[in-house]
Amino acid sequence: MQGRLLNPRLLALKPNAWSLFAQPAQAGWRRQAHAGIAYDSRRGRLLIFGSNTHGLDWDNEVHEFDPATGRWETHYPRAPQESYRADAAGHAIAGTGRLLPWAMHTYDNIVYDPSLDAILVSALPEHNPVRKRVPAAKIHPTWLYDLRTRQWRIFANDGKPYPKFFAAASAYDPDRDVIAAYYQGIWEIGPERDQWKKATGESHHNMHHTMDYDFKHKKFVVFGDYHPSNAVWVYAPGARAGGKGRWEKKTPQGASCPPGTHFPVAYDRDHEVFLLVVDNVPYAEDETGRRKRTGHAQSSSTFVYDLGRNRCVRLPDADLEPLGMNYMMAYDPFHKVFLLVTGNHVKPAAVWALRLDWPE
């Protein structure tokens, strides 16, 4: 970490408990529940992009948080709704002074690509009502946001049709230099960064799941589902991008991971475990065995999942207020802490930090 500015507050955190770290200076900005997060591993910063789009808030800005300074920055102003249109090829685009994607739900379909030094957004604006008003915009592409120039561009995909990822998940595999996305199968972009390649059509989730990469075991790990699940699914990828991998279902031992949907997950590359923050929602199983909500969450709990031991353990001092839909957690390897962004359309965004002391 030589030469990098570190925040002494983050270095001195009480372990295994969440500490409120920062709130945004911009009173007008609110965290969007349908938005996602990427961690810029080159600069050590959080990058948020995405919008609820159901109301009046069509946020297609990039919001950045720097843990070293504790400050937020918005990279550019959002596009006016009248700028939403189709380009000559039929791509859905927006913006007047610059090219921008449409506001969209991103969920877990946003990932930092260290090879390109860019954010890759593979989501699509399925729930943006402007789609009905701009029928010429038939192509909803994968987008790249260059962090050096702060400009968006469309991922060409070798001219092939784009896979459709909605309420899906994505992650970066540093061992193969591959970006993977999961929705009704696994799709991958290889080191050439030329096109999406379908690795397998096998699927074990509906939507609202979260996926991250386990550096130790070199596998993708998927948590949660639209029908709340406490199963952990593991995908061992093929040797090359587009090569077929193998799925395996895990039933955690110990204090089983709780059933959940649309909750944040991040991987700690130093302790080689995952952190999960799951709302404590009361569920009951129906006649088909699927869980249905029977009440509202009063709190959320934090769990550590160790893939090697297939064990899930609750951190007793790391409860928070219910998060609701939230995909905004990342591991900061410079400070060696987890950073979680909370808030909603009423409460301003807040950044929480947790330093893990592990094993227990």
C-alpha cells in the first residue's frame, strides 16, 4: 500500500461489527434500490450506477465514493428524459452533450474490468417506461464506462445480438481475465474483450441472485434467489471463456445461511471468505415447498460463508436495520474492510464499514 492514501478511521475499526463511516454531501442524491456497485481496484473506490426508473428518478449518473477521503463525487449530470432515443443502428442511447446509457435497473450486472479500466454494465432497461415511447430503440447493448476519460461507449460484441440480463448477476475472474454474467445460463467475455460467449445454458436461479468470485477456489459462487433460498450454488468455469463449466449445489453446515433474495455479497480475498448481509424476513413454505414472506423484516444479520469448509457463521455484533433490496457491498483490499452502502428514496445514502477478524 506504499504511496496510497489510507483512512486512519478505517484502519482502527472495531472488528466484526458495522460502523457508520460516511454520508453523502449531496443532499439531493438518493441510493437506488435497483442499482448496483462496482469496486475500482486500481483507485480503491466504489462506483455506483443504476436507477429504480419506476418513479421520477431516472438516474444514469456514475456516483463515486473514495474511502480514503470519505467523500462522494458524481461524475456528470443525468440525461434529460427528452434525450432518450435510438441511434442509427437502433441502440437505445441518451444524453445531449455526451453519450449515455438509458437509466436502468442494474442489480448485480455491473462489474469493474481491470484490463480495460472500465465499468461493464450488462443489464438492460426492462422496466424503463420510455421503451414504449421510443419503439425504434430495439437494441439494448452492453455498455463500457472508461474511468480514464469518464466516457461511455457501446460494447461492440462483434456485431452479434446481446444476451439479455435482467435482475441477474456478474463477476470478474482474474485467473482467466474473464467477465461472466449469469441469467438462464452463463455467458463470458474473454481476454480479447470481443464478444459474449455462452458457456452453458444450465441455470439454477430465477433472478435477484448475487454472484462473486472465490479467488482461493477459482469458482463463481451464487447466493439468494427470487424465491428466497439458503442454498449456495458454485460454478467451476471452463478453461477458456465460453468453455462449459460445472455446477454444484452446497448445503452449508453449522449455522446455515438464511434464506434470502436481493441481498449484498462480497468476497474477502485476505481471509478467503464471503460476507452476506441478509434481512431477517419471516417466511413460510407453501404446498410446493417455496418460501413466501409472512411479515416484514425488523433487522438484518451479517454472515460469513467459507466455501472450503462449507460453513456459514453469523456475526452476533453486526446486525443492522433492514436493507431491503440492496446490491451495494464491496471488499476494499487496501483498507481490508467491507464497505456497504445503505439508504433509500427517503434516507440519504450512508456508507458502513466492517473489518473482519477471522477465523472466529
